[in-house]
Amino acid sequence: MTILVAYDGSADSRAAIEFAAKHLSAEPTVVVTVWEPLLVQLKKYPLAAAAIAPDTGDEAQAQAEHHAKEGAELAIAAGLADVTYRAVADNESIWKTIVDVADELDASLIVTGSRGLAGVRSVLLGSVSNHVLHHAHRPTLIVPPAKTPSKV
């Protein structure tokens, strides 16, 4: 079976890769980065259309490819051996695209980081990891953000 690790370049997604490498190294791994094409962005945020540059779509795809490759390199450096990567265009929502890729791969596990949103912010903003957890029909591991040292 395959482990699918969602990676967006954030510290939380790095923590997810490091955790997967430490605890799940026996499985082939696919690192996926989901990007929003320009038309999807315009559909979701029509008021922002005037502020979006015409070449933003190409830049977003290139950035997603870069993040996916970076995530795979991090996974290999952390100890995973059989690692591939993909950048996938989001046509509806990022969480749904992650779930769809997991279904396509018949992934045995989805690993994702968490933004650590809590309380009112999580209700208002939602969370990709929360949606993946509740909509994927397979085991899902959400790796929490690393604790920051407390100042005494």
C-alpha cells in the first residue's frame, strides 16, 4: 500500500513528513501538493479578480511543482526510501483533491499537518486537515504543530 503525505511547504507539513519518516518508513510514499488554477481562484474569490495578474496560474503551478519536489526531497532526507511526488490542480477544494488522490492511489494512510486552529477561528475558516479527516474513507493521521518552547 501507499502512504499519501499532503505537503504545502509550511512548517506543519514539514512536521507531517518528518513524523511519517520516523514512524512509517516501510511503505511507498507519494508527496502531493495541491494548487488552485486561476479559474478556480476567480470562481472562489470573484472580487479579487482585478488584483490577480494574468500569469498567476502558471506561477501557482510552478510553485506547486517546487513544493511537491521539496517535500519528496525532505521525505528522502528524513529516511523514506520509495518516494514520488505530484502537484495536482484543485478543481473544487484542496481537501477534496487530497481525498480524491488518496482514493486514486488506494492509499493505506493519509498524513497531513495541522494548522492548529482552535475555537472560533476553526469554525469560521475551516481546516483542510479536518475536512480530509471527516471525508476520507481511510485512516488519516493529522500531525499537530511542533510545540514552541515557552518563555519563563
